Amino acid sequence: MTSGDKLDATADNAPAGAKKPVIFKFDNSNIPSPSFSVQAKESAAGLDKILEDRVINRLQRIDGVGSINAVGAPKRSHTGLL
């Protein structure tokens, strides 16, 4: 039984008015996924701020950009005592 046959067999269980599902092949190699590495004489916090302000925010505003992920940089945390 093919995937299409399995979908056809479940059509009776679909909600009223539901459209027929579509199956298509998806290949991650067809999606551009650039990767960048940066280093600087700045502190880790300084480099993180530069990346956030000058790189990540600008890239996120480009139409068609799905997501931007920065990895490896230490996360900021705030601690307060009451």
C-alpha cells in the first residue's frame, strides 16, 4: 500500500469540508542554510551585542528569511536579590 493509498483510506475519517491532503517530497538539501563563524577581540558579551544589533536583527528583517539562530554565545542572565 502506497502513501497515497493510505491517505485515500483515511478520507472517511476527515472532518467535513476538509480538503484532500497533498504529499510532496521534501529535500533539506534544496533549502539554503548558510552558516557563519565570527570572532573578535571584544568580550563575549560585547560580541553577542554586536551580533544581535548589527547582524541578527538585520537578517531577520529580510523578506523570506525563516529564522536566525546564534549558537555558542553565552546567554545573558539577570539575577536579583530581594
